[in-house]
Amino acid sequence: MKVDTHSFQLKTKGHTDIIDITPQVSQALESSNLKNGNLTCFIGGSTAGITTIEYEGGLKRDLPELWEKLVPSNRTYHHDATWGDANGYAHLRSSLVGTSFTVPFVGGRMMLGTWQQIVLLDFDNRSRSREVIVQIMGE
Ligand code: ZN
């Protein structure tokens, strides 16, 4: 078994920006030359998340609308009173989504569904530079 760690950078707009990172993750897998195993995508940040969705126009609107209902951005949270950065909702959303996603790969291909993309969600209340780690374990 081999462990191969890659990373890539991207800029986000914040405000529940949804970015399809499937191409970058596929690229990392390809350059690892590993054929069978698991890979984990991870973001080191407490106001972002990684999950999957069908990356299409309707859901790109539905998902932010769902988050507004679940964890509204227009109210004050205890975090905001403590730090004054007004992004308590972003931290809470990140906790709910989680900051990593693991997928098995077989024959050099991730076992994603046809309409399933890996997405980075940036909930912060400003644009950010983010680094995504892709750690690939396999043979
Ligand atoms: Zn904060």
C-alpha cells in the first residue's frame, strides 16, 4: 500500500459558494498512478465543507436556500458576539457538512455516480483562498 498526498488551491466568493472540485480530485488520482483504494478530500478550515451533489443549476440554487432555512445568516450567534466576525452561521454550517469526503476508487476511477460531483462549499461571509488536500491510499 502507498500513501500519496496532493493539494490544490482555489479562490472562492464565500456566501455559500459551491465549487465543483471533481476535475482537480480526478487529476490528483491520475497523477498518483494508484489503481485501487480510497481517497480523502479534506479542507483545513472551519467555515467551509466538502460534500457531493449533482452540480446543476437548480440544485446550485436549492442548496443555498436550504442552508438559509437550516442555519440563517441574518441572525446573530454567540460566536459573533465573541469574535465580531459575523460568520457564526458559516461555522455552524461547516460543522454540519463536515470538512472531508472519502470515496473508493477501482481501476483508477472514483466510484462516483454519473450525476454525483464532489463540491467545496464556502460558507464564509467573504471571498477566501482555500487549499484542498487529497490524500490517496491504495495500490
Ligand atoms: Zn468566525
